[in-house]
Amino acid sequence: MNAGINLLRSRYTKHPEWFRSDRFCMLDAVFTQMWTAKYFRVSGLSCQSTAQNDHWVACWISIPRRRIMIWDSDLAYATDAEIAKAVKPIAHMLPYMLRMLSTGVERELYTVDFTHERESGVPQNKQSGDCGVYCLKNIECHALGMPFPPHELCDKKIKTIKS
């Protein structure tokens, strides 16, 4: 997963014009794992198996909308409550960080947690083990501003896509 994100970062560095905006960043799994671990340690909450431990989902965070959109290729894998628990560290700590970095009236924009929702219409990975490929394809298409072709990313074609 991190190699795929690094490849997208490299593409962005070389060809920023390919991407939908120059105002975004791609975070890798190490960053989110670190933030999650710190959040649960500081908050005193338990971090028992959350949905993100062995299942990949793509997240797109809109700072102006204060919203986290989640592209989950296996809706049956985790309940909404498990997804909410997995997203909580980012939903809580990102607005806090933005509030601390803002000045004046902008600080008031980030006083509450970001909300989240699972996007509908995401192609579903019925066979186990390929959620990372689905996740990276979602990130790539969204970052490049391309429509996501659900008929192209499916279990029947996954072997070709992975090779």
C-alpha cells in the first residue's frame, strides 16, 4: 500500500498538472497508524481490533466541508460502528491540529470533529485479499480527477490489474 502511495506522490512531483488540484496530500499507512495509536493512548480508550487493521479503505478528507468520505470495497467486512471507531482519531485530531495552526476567526471553523460517511456505489471486492488494489485504484482515480470505472475494477479482472 505504501509503495502505491509513494508512486502516486512521485507522479505528482513530476507531473502536478495531471492531478485534480495542487492542494492535497497523500498520507501513508504509517502516518495514520501512528496517529491512531497516539490518539487511543492519550484518550485512554481501547484500540481493540478496528476495521483498519487488516482491511484497506480509501479516505478523502474535505477540509472545507469538514467531512471524511470513505470508499470501502467490502461493506460486509466492518460495521458502521467499527468504521466510526477506526476514523475517530483522524476525525477528532485533524480539526484540533487545524485549529491550533489557524489564527483569528479561522480558528472557530475547527471546533468540532469532522463527520464521515461511506460512499455508495463503490465496486465491491467479493473475493478476499484484494481490497488494497481496490483502495489504491480509488485513490488514484480520485486524485487524477478521473471517473472511477466500476465495470473495469471487478473481481473478474483483478488478476490482470494486479500484474
